[in-house]
Amino acid sequence: MSVASNRDAVVTARRRFFGEGRSVDGMLAAPILRSWQRCAGQGLDASRSPLVEPPTARELREFQERHDRLGRLARPELNALQGDARLTGSVVILTDAAGVVLDMIGSDEFAGRAAQVALRPGVSWSEADTGTNAIGTALVERQPIAVHGAEHFFERHRILACAAAPLIDPRGVVAGALDMTGPAAIRHVHALGLMRLAAEQIEHRFFTEGFEHCTMLRLHTDRALLGTPREGVLAFADGVLVGANRHGLDLMNLDWPALDLARLETLLPGVRPSDQIQMLRGPRGTRLWGRLVDPLRRSPRAPAASMPAAVPAAPAGEVEPILDAEMMAQLSRTVRLVEAGIPVLLLGETGSGKDVFARRVHAESARRNKPFVPVNCAALPEGLIESELFGYEAGAFTGARRQGAPGLLRQADGGVLFLDEIGDMPLSLQSRLLRVLQDKQISPLGGGRPVPVDFALICATHQPLGTLLAAGAFRQDLYFRIAQYVVERPPVRHHPDRLALVRTLWRQLGGEDAGVQLSAEVERVLAAYNWPGNYRQLVGTLRALLVLGEPGHPVEVAALPAEITAAAGAVESQVSEMLPGTSLAEQTRSVLQAALDASGGNVSRAARRLGIDRSTYYRRLLKDKDRGR
Ligand SMILES: Nc1ncnc2c1ncn2[C@@H]1O[C@H](COP(=O)(O)OP(=O)(O)OP(=O)(O)O)[C@@H](O)[C@H]1O
């Protein structure tokens, strides 16, 4: 990793290097100096603008499609970092191996400024094209790097502060880079660390696809970090090393050329596959903890529809969830991971189906005949959460039951523990939970012997854990333990065909069987609404309409909740008011105002109605006012 250069030293170094052509050894971080020398050697001129060739919309789409797999594997990290990026007025960027920007999310305002220096999708930020910058230089150096202000080769990039980490695939090939860029005026001290950690997560995820046939060795010197993205991973096919991550190679004192040559029996003589953690002797006798697992074999399973009736997939009274192709694919991957003992983290807005998904994973897994224990960490009273989770011995505290209680974690033994709203777990309990997860045993409150437990873990949250991590409100080691695979449940408003979704849910709720129909207008309004409460709100609304409806009389718009009709009304009046020739600023103003009026002056509700967050609403309003001055 680079050592940051001193800011004044950079200004002096710039003058000497670019103005006087003199040596600046020792004045800059070594990777920055190497990069300046490479750029100068290639004939780049720091005082001019780099040559930029923006792609056409079609070229950009094709480029993104070509890199669909990388985009998919990196998406959870991009989303998790989005909150941090917005808070610090920065953007998070994913590039391909050549440094061409694939995806960029975060602060809209900064994205606009970044576009002025061509930092936008489809444009190359390779060092050869764009001079010293975190993306391009990290790709050349194959190490995480931060480049601040005047350290950039080109003068006009001085406004940027960026930090990037390269993504190295299991064959040692650079697959891309992850970067966070913001204004140079703000020092985001955690940016480089965040990029490094997120890159490790993505690199760890590279092993979830394409290595199903391999024997996997997972290693660490610290037992607590085994099973997290910080662990070393080595993949063997027929006993020969065919894939690895950097930690794995380091722990075995190997380097990338060992691929296709090193043999498991030579590296760790006598080690045998086992589900248990083993103590191993690494090179030079170092003590390592490891797990050697044979290829995952997916047990043939009955399709969801013919699952035993004794296993409820959702709490009684719930609609049978709609499993589209994307959800089925996510489900089958998650079941395999859960069966392999890999904890899974579900992300998604409230009501997007995280609980439903976790129950379905349990119902389809080999643990389906054992308990599914859901725990809502936000709903447990703070004073009780510890005893409820970990149990207590008889007489452990005033008010304790006489015979003690086993606790929810023990109740999950053999089955699946679902920790919902994990972001709300108090810090003190996070350490306790971490200990249980690594030791696989529980010590109840009030003493008593530790009891071994065996459960698969699924956690869920609607909070941006990246922000909690940066603020120190969530333990990093626990995060790595629980987020070894991240599944995102998309919001209903991102559903590709909301009309079809409304119709299917209506059928499932029994609308058709009851002879009750939704009018075409109602269907249109429901399909257009943005459903901030997601499935919970949509299913609840349809259920209410079914109660109000009468056979033979289509349900009309008047039966819809005011919130939904007001949103539809607002949109219609906005559209009809947009006379040809009205400026974009005027249109924006009237849309913002209409939403505010329809929400009784409540900005949060107005923002939700427009499908934007509160800060974006204010920003748009301010921008609009500025323009009006
Ligand atoms: N795919 C789906 N098809 C139909 N209904 C669904 C689907 N997913 C969720 N639902 C319904 O939406 C409601 C909310 O789902 P769920 O409790 O799983 O959401 P959640 O993401 O866990 O919400 P929260 O974060 O608020 O706990 C439930 O009534 C559930 O039956």
C-alpha cells in the first residue's frame, strides 16, 4: 500500500519534476513517483488535458454487458458503499481490467463534477490514458493506492482525491479495480481501507462461481477469521492448485506461478477433507487453522411446489411468495452456501422479502426438518436481548425463570438461525455473538458449562452496514463473519413488470376465484405506484381491495387508499401541466411542488412519492432556487 505523500512536499516535487526536470526522490510516496516517471516516459504532458474518447450509448451498453459477471459480483459492495459515498460527497467506481469505468454510484452532485474531467462510465482511467490516478496506478502496481490532489499527473485532476484497490481473480489475473473518488478538499481518511476490504470481499466472492468441482482449502492463522473474506483460499482440482487468493498464497509462502504446479499433498502432507476446522502446519512450521472441503455436491431436491406440507415456507396467513427466475437462482445458490456452512447476509428495503427468502432457504436446505428460529434484533428490548439470545442459568438475575432458559441460539441447534435487523444489535453483544460463531458453543448467563451449538446463520438488514462500520457502530470482524455472501432483495419498484406482478398476486390472494376483478384503471395505478413498503404494502393493499370488492363489480379507483391515488393524481397533474416549451427547471419545480402538496407539506413523504431520498429532494429544490435567482 502507498505511504501518503506530504502535501507541501508534493507541491515542491511538482515544481521540480515538471518545471525543472530535477530528481524528487524521497519527496513523494514511491508508487506515485514511479507512476509520474512512467507517464513522463510515455510522453504525457501534465499541463494539457488527457485525450478522452467517450463511448456512444450503444458501445457503453455492450461494454457493460460484456462485463456482466464482474458487475454482478461487485454489485453488493457497490451498494453497501453507496451510503458512505453519499455521506462524503464521493462516488464509488468499478472498472474493468483496463481501467475503463463500468459502474459509478454515490453522490449525484459530485458525479456531475467528475463528469467534467471525464470521470464517467465508458471512459478509460488507465494510467497510460489518464496519467497518475488511483484506478490506473493501482492496476499497474497491482496494489491498493490513494492519489490525492496534486499527486495526479494531469493538472486538471487536482480537484480529485481517489483511493482504489485492484481486483485480482483466482488465477492471479487483474479483473478490474474498485475506487472511491471525491473532492480533493475533503480528506476521506477511511477510503483506502474501505476499498481494500471491499476488494477482498469481491475477490472472495470470485470463488462462489466456477470452483464447484474443486476441493477448497480455507486457511488463517487466526481461527476467528476463518470463514471470513480475510481467510486464505486455495482451490485444488485433482490435487493440483488451480486457484487462490492473495492471503492463501501468502500463508503457504507461494506466489502466482505456483498455479497448476503446486500439489496439496506436498503443501500439507496427510491433510484430509473434513467439515471440521483442523490445525495445520504451514511452511516453516507456522500454525494455521484450516478447513479442507470436498467439491460441493448439490443434493437433488424436490421443486418448491412439491415440498412436504409440514414445512411452512411463510408464516400462516401469508400469501405464497412469488418466486421469479432471478429469485429461484439466488435461492439455489444460497441454499448451497448455507449447506456448506457459509453465513449469508440479506440486504433489502423493508418489506422486500428478506424474511420470506430466509424461510425459503431453510425449507429447501438439508436442515429443513430442524428449527428455523427468527430473531428480530431491533424488536428485542435492550435489557433482555442478551438473556433471550444466549440463555441463562437458574437464578442468573432478578426476574429470571427458576429453571433458567436455553436461549434462542440454542433453540436453533441443528437448524437455521435468522438474525433480522442485525445492524441494531448492540456493540457489546456483537462481541459475544462473534465468540459463539467462532467457538460454536454458548456459555449461558450466570455461568454454567459451555454448550456446543450447530446452526446455519442467515442475517438481514435494511441499514447500510458500510456506514455503521465506518462509524464504529458495527464490528468489522463480525461483519466479515456474517457477510461472507451477500444477497440483495430488490425493491418492488425495480420489478421489470409490475402489472404482471399485481395480477399474479391478485390471483394468488384468491381474487379470481372470488369473481372479483380490478378495473383496468386500478391495475394501471397500482402498477405505476412506487411501493415504498414493497411486498408488504402491495400485498396488504390487494388484500384490502379483495375485502372491499364485490363479485361482478370491478374494483374502481375510489377504493384505493388516498396515498396511492394522490400519488397517481400528482403524476397526472404534473404531466398535464407540462406544456410544450416549459423549461426543465420549471417542470422540476412543479413536480417537486406537486409532490409536496400531495403529501401535506411533508418533505419525507414527498420524496418517497417521487422515489428519491430526502436529501436529493432538498438538493433539487436548492438547485432549482439557485437557477431562479
Ligand atoms: N416474493 C414475494 N412474493 C409475494 N409476497 C412476498 C414476497 N416477498 C415478500 N412478500 C410478502 O411481503 C411481506 C413482507 O415480507 P418480509 O417480511 O419477508 O420482508 P422483509 O424484507 O423481511 O421486511 P423487514 O425488513 O421489514 O423485516 C410478507 O407479507 C410477505 O409474505
